Amino acid sequence: MIFCPCCNVQNSIRNQRKSLLNLRKSASKTKACHLLNDLLKELTQSDVRRLAWAIGSPSLFDSNDPVWKSRLRTDAWSASELARCSPWLHALDRNPQSLSDAIGDPLINAPLGHTFEKFVLLWQSQRPDVRHATRGLVVKSGNRTVGEFDVVMLRHDGIIETLEVTVKYYLNLNPTLGIDGCIGPRAFDRMSDKFKKMTERQTSLGDTEAGRITLAKWLTEQCGEPKAPEQITVENFALARGYLFHPSADALIPKELSPNHGRGLWQTDAIALPGPHWRNLAGREWLGPYRGEFAESGWPNDPAMPRMYACIHERNGQWDESERRFVVRADSGLLKSV
């Protein structure tokens, strides 16, 4: 039995798994999920699979929410992009060196968000309508940093497109609080803060004076196409990927989330994980369903953080993930953060 200290509810592992399976079946009805599942069965290289997941996995947040002003990339757009990228992904699977060069060494303990941005930049830079692309463009007003463009693209039509990129993993610690009850692996990382920041500030950065000055400077110095800030045309978008881990499969879901969001369960380490084969995921292994060896990678893993585990099953000499779970120390202050 799993005990949820937040909700004070006990649920059997069997019922949780059955309900979680039903939730997954519902989510997999989207076109993007069907395309992604088919591709993940075909691709063999781990980083190529992660790239496919970056392209085609469901949005974390609900793109139909008016607060996004149609700026959050939809699951339909993701499905279209995944279909377009399928031949390219298969080519990378046969020869992944260019991908490895772009993403870097997994043994280097880089922030997961930065690694994810590299995947997204590589994907967006090979769009047929894009001729220049970069990431991490810092925006300053005087000597003060006011923001950063995660990914910036110059399209062939002359329009500059910005893409706010996030990949997040939250625990639904107190479902009765909605988005305010969802906390990241570190207590200061709150879903409510991220949602507000993305919808109110980050996706509007290209409309600000400082943002336009920064984009015009990039256009002049890096693209060789000088224009004044008032002459450029900017379109701002956002891409949200990730998982929300629930205390039970029937827990309340914040209204801001996509009904198809990636999901799993969380529990404390006071309870053993059910089933025989669980593998700790480290570093970029968090990005998308795991497939590989049973032995753990030995990649850097912060001991203070909750641990991500994948339930894996052997098939044709490979171990494939069937579900995912976050395990939090029973004495962790994280459990008292909401």
C-alpha cells in the first residue's frame, strides 16, 4: 500500500497501476502519441530517441488555455513536426555523430534544461523555413539582465521567431491546491511560479524594447542583416514538455495542465517499489522513455534530489520502460513545502 502524507489516502498498488494504465491509454489516443510510440519502437540510439521525445511528446500545459494567447505549441503542431522529422531521425539513428557533437558528453553534469534546449535548437535549426538559429540570447537593460531567449530563429520570410523552452518534472504533493500544490525536485521550483513566469513575462520578451534591441543586434552581428529594432517583426512561442507525478492515479489534476501530459506516480522511500526491476534514471535519461541496459549509467546524480525510477522489462535483449516513479525521502523537507 502507498501512503500519501499530503492527502492521507491509501491506495493499493494494483489499483493505482490499473488506473494509471487507463490514463495512459486515454493520452495515447492523440496523433502525436501514436507517431511517437511508433518511432520509439524503431529508433535504437538513446539520444535520437530523446530527440524524438523532445519533438513529439505531449505538451505539459494546456495549449487551449486563453492565457497562452495561442503561443504555446500544440500537440497537433508536435505531431506535424514529428512526421516531418521522421526521415531525419532515422538518418541520425544510422549515423548519430552530428547529434552527439551538438548535445555533448552525458558524463558532464550539465543542467537538464540546457541539454534539452540543445535538442530543441538542433531540431528547430533544420526546419525548412529557418535560415539562422541560436540559443541562450541574454537580454539586458543597461547593466541589468531582464531575461533570456531560449531559442531564436530567423525565418526565410524575414520574421524572427522566439521559442521559450521548458522541460519540467513536478510532484503533485497536494492535489487539493491545484497548480499551487505541484513542486519540483527542489522546493523552490514551483509549477505556479513557472506558469506565471512563462505566460506573463517570458513569452512576451520579444515584444519589449530590450528584447527587440537584443534581437536586432543578433540579426546584425550574427546573421549579417542589419535592421533597427523598430523594423523587425517578431513572433513569440513556447514549448513545454515534462511529467507530473501524482500521489495516486485518480488524483485531481490542475486545470492548467494538458489532459495528455506525461505522468507517473510518486512515493516515499519508506515503501518498497513494487515489482522486481526498477532502474534509477540519471541526467538526460529523464528525457523520454528509457530503453537500454539493465545496469545503471553511473552518470552524475544529486543525492539530495528525489530519485527518478523506471520500471523496466526485458524484450529482445533490451530493457524497456513501462512506467515511471519519483521516490522522495520520507524525511525530506520537500513533503512539508505545501
